[in-house]
Amino acid sequence: GQNIDQPTEMTATEGAIVQINCTYQTSGFNGLFWYQQHAGEAPTFLSYNVLDGLEEKGRFSSFLSRSKGYSYLLLKELQMKDSASYLCAVASGGSYIPTFGRGTSLIVHP
Amino acid sequence: KAGVTQTPRYLIKTRGQQVTLSCSPISGHRSVSWYQQTPGQGLQFLFEYFSETQRNKGNFPGRFSGRQFSNSRSEMNVSTLELGDSALYLCASSLSGVNTGELFFGEGSRLTVL
């Protein structure tokens, strides 16, 4: 099985930077994903990391360290619309089906 | 292009009943996965279908079943409903089996069991 840990809730100020951490324990790592889910809506894909390092995509960046079982999602220039749940998910064990963490609820306030 | 469509969006059932949920994937997508989402457990994988075959299965009891048709549309069925089955059921499609990580989710079917 897999253990995926991420903080339950975080708060940040509009315009600031926030880092959401995710740690995992797994064997046969096949990739780590981040999804965003606004309340009452479907999750939407943000990023996919399979190699170590930082992947940047606009205001969002995702980092992976396979040796440490660690990833983070970095959100810059926060906007009110970034208030959402951020889901870390890991695929492993010969399958590409991601197992999701419980998500981090990010609240952005003015 | 049209997204993933799930029906019905909301439904209420009583214990012991059964329910069937439907999912139409994005045109051209052959993989359909189902997830259960609850506040306490988060998103939990139920099963994945690819070309009408169940390719992966999560740790849910046999009361949860599914199938995929030749047009890639998928259905999941839950029999003998229990109160704990109350959840948002999400369907996700991908081109070839999620190996790029990008799952396209539907809005979900919210099931309430009374």
C-alpha cells in the first residue's frame, strides 16, 4: 500500500507564495501528480513529476525528490480563486493509477 | 470538446437498494476510472476499465462493480447499499490508461443513502 501525507488545511494572503508539502511511502514509484479541486467541482490536473527536480508551469511549480519520498506544490502570486483543495497523488507498483492523499484545503484571504 | 459526463448528478437511495451510475468519457478516451470521495477518506480508487476490460481494481467489496461498453461509456453499480456508501462518485477518463497522469474528471454523482 501507500501512505500519502499532506497538511489538512493552510491559509495564505492574496499575492503571497505558499508551499504545500506531500510525503509518501511506496515501492515501484511511477509518478506523482497534483490536482486542484474547487468546492463542488471536479478535480483538475495541475502537474505530473516522475523525475527529480522542479517543474514550472506559470504561477504553479511542482518539485519531486524520489529518494526522500517528498514533493511540494508552490503557488506564487496567490489569487482568491486559488482557494481550493490540492490533492497529491502517487502511482506505484506497476500501475499508473494514482492513489490520492486526503488533500490540503487552501484558504486565500485578502 | 465535450468533457466527461456523469449521470445522475444527485440521487437518494435507502439501505438495501442498488444504484447504477453512468459515465461518458471524452471522445477518443478509452480508459475510464472510478473513484469514491468522502470527507474522511478522500479520493479512493474503485476500478479502471480499458477497452471493455477491468484492468485495475481497488480495495472495495464485491458490492461495487462496473463495466465498460464498446463506445467506452462506463457504468458502476453498487448493490445492497449501506449508509457508508454515501459519497461523491467520480469518473475520470484518459487516452490510454493514465500513464501521463492526466485524468479528466467528471462533476461526479452525489449519492445519499438513508
